[in-house]
Amino acid sequence: MQEKIKSLFRPTSEDRFNIYQSAEEAKNAKLRNKQISKVLKQHKKEELKKLKILLLGTAESGKSTITKQMKIIHSNGFDMSERLEKISDIRRNIQQSIVVLLSAMDRMKIPLHNKDNELSRDFIMKEAGNPESHRRNEFLDHVEKLWNDAGMQECYGKSHGFQLIDCAKYFLDKIPEIKSPAYVPSDQDILRCRSLTTSIQHTEFEVPDGGHQVKFDVYDVGGQQGERKKWIQVFDSVTAIPFRCGLFVSVLLFINKIDVLAEKIARGRDIAELTKLYPEVFPNFEKFTPSKSDIMEFLEAYPSYNNETCKKSRSVSRHDVHPDTIKTAVYIKHLFMKIVRGELQLRQRITQQAPNWHDGHSCEYFYTCAIDTNNVQRVLNGCRSLIIQNHLRRFGII
Ligand SMILES: Nc1nc2c(ncn2[C@@H]2O[C@H](COP(=O)(O)OP(=O)(O)OP(=O)(O)O)[C@@H](O)[C@H]2O)c(=O)[nH]1
Ligand SMILES: [Mg+2]
């Protein structure tokens, strides 16, 4: 389409001087004008049916996991070759996890319970820098022995105190299955697998809405600091005329990994202690008390096998959710909403450039657990209506 528009705009020699020598030339110019209007109209019509979504967030915040869920929910999911391709990433996740755990054991002076496993530890640490060793089953045999060691389990119990990827336990528990030559990663394995994004990933899919198909263009970018300079490229493409809608479209805040938060708190992570270390970033955490409606809203979003029962009873407590989990998630939500509304000053260098950057944005929040397809499906349904409404409003349709 863009090519078509460009070709129509390509100036002829008459256009350059804007002088029409004859009635014939004037007629031709009029005709081309008409063609341009027609193409632009058509383009606008097509753009109306297309919604561009940009997923932004820090590294490991779950952007690619949300994109994978969109593929599962709205596209055809993953075919066999895509599944098999994930095996080496999964094995790499296992290698990364066990090396981090062994280093932590060393630091915390936790010995291996079974002395025979020291051979396995030496093997793994010797191979730590070898990018190919995860491919060998011998490697996984050693990891399996180590993971079953009581000393290793003690170290894992203290893992809230050091940086370990979220999928470590999930894949370490699955080594016997992963070692099998018949292993094919399931949807859940793919969702759990960590591989950092280093280029802009573009996914398209269509969603039925009110009797017609709405096209979604989703851009997933890398969240690591070195990757963030690439974000501007995507902003450019979504804001360029006639894709201008991108810049002022709704901001949807996903407060993700609520299950990880719950698990860390259950394993002894003291959030009050943590927030005290960064009082400027987390002001007044200790004094904060979530309202009854805040609590109910969080519990409704929190994944559970009997969520329906919870919703019906409109309960403000649940035996499987620690009060600190609710307090922390709701606190984070309030913090972000204050920032978006401009009620809380961000650091100087951000506010200096655009003090009213939040003007013109609508911001909605969702508590999410990106590895849970039911949760994401519910959240995406809510987002879809909001995005479509804002989009139509922008084009003056409603
Ligand atoms: N338990 C749990 N794990 C999650 C959740 N969301 C993402 N993860 C895991 O967190 C890890 C990182 O997720 P990604 O989707 O790769 O993160 P990202 O934001 O794309 O990271 P970059 O590409 O580096 O910017 C993966 O192992 C995911 O399975 C969640 O809600 N709960
Ligand atoms: Mg990613």
C-alpha cells in the first residue's frame, strides 16, 4: 500500500514546476489527484481495521510470553518444528539455572549432601563456559543428580535472595522427560522457556469482533538496557502518517508475574524490608492499606482452580493468597497509576523532557500471570474492547 501511495506521489516534470501547459495536462493532474484521494481513503479504511500494539517493559517482564499466548489463543499455536526448535533453549535454561545455583551454594557455603555428587558439580562448572555442552545427555544426567541433592534443595529454598530465572524449578523438575529422544515441548514448556529478545518481533493475527475481523499487529521488543534504543524504530513505524494512532493509543499496564510474587512471599521474601532499601522508589509502603474493592479486584484476577467460587462469594480473603501478596500488587498498581496521572514525579531526567507526557493517554491496568492461558485470554478480551473503542474514538467513529 505504501509503495502504491509513493508511486502516485512521484512527481512528474509538470508537478515539479507546477505549471500545466495545456488543458490535457491539467486534466491528467486532476485525475491523479482523484486517484491519490481514493488510495488514501482506502488506506485509512484498512488502517481502521488494523490495531498496532507495542509491548514495552523491562527484561524478563514477560513481553514475549504474552506474544506467545496471543499466538496460542488467536493464531494456530506452535507447529512441530517450532516446538522442536525450543529444545535447545530449554536445555540452555537448565544449564544457566544449575550454574547459578552451584555458584550460590559456594557463596552461601552450603555443601552437597551426597559427596559423590561433587564429581557432577566439577563437571558442570568446568563446562559452564561451553555453549554446546547443554546438548549432551551426559550433561543433563549430572544436573539431575545435583538437583536431587538435599544441599541443592536447601540452596533453592533460599533462592529469593539471589537472581535465578523464573523457570528454573519448572525445567529442573522435568529433566527425565526432557532427556528423552521423544520429548516434544508442550505449550506450557514453550511459555515457560526463557530466551531474550534481541530483535523486533512482529506478529499479526485477526480477532473476530462484532461480526467482522479486526487485525492486530503486535511488536515485541527486547527489554534489556542495550535493546531499548531499538524501541524508537517501532515508535517510528506506528506513528508515521497514516499510522499516527499509535502514539496516543491507550496505555495498558500489565502487572505481571503475580504468581511469582506470591511464591516469593510464601518462601520468605520480606517486601517491607526490600522497599525500605529504596524509599524514593517505593514511598510509604508500610503505611499502605489496600481498600476492600482493591482486594476483591486482585483476588478475581489471581489464578485459581476454583476462581468461580471466589468470584461468587466476593470474598476479601483466600487461604492460598498471603495478605502481603495482595498489598504489594495493589501498591504497585497505585504507584503506576499515580505516575501516569502525573501525581507522582518521576526522576528528573524523564520529567524534564516532557512534563505532561501522560496527557492524552488513557491508562488501564490488569493483574496478569502470563504463563496462564485462561488469565491472559480474559485480560486480552478486556484489552481488545478498550483498544477498539479508543481507536474508533480517535477516528471520530464514536
Ligand atoms: N511464573 C511466571 N513466569 C513468567 C510470567 N511471565 C513471564 N514469565 C517467565 O519469565 C521469563 C521471561 O519472560 P519473557 O517473556 O521472555 O520476558 P521478556 O519481557 O520478553 O524479556 P526480554 O525479551 O529480555 O525483554 C520466561 O521464562 C517466562 O516463562 C508469569 O506471569 N509467571
Ligand atoms: Mg522477549
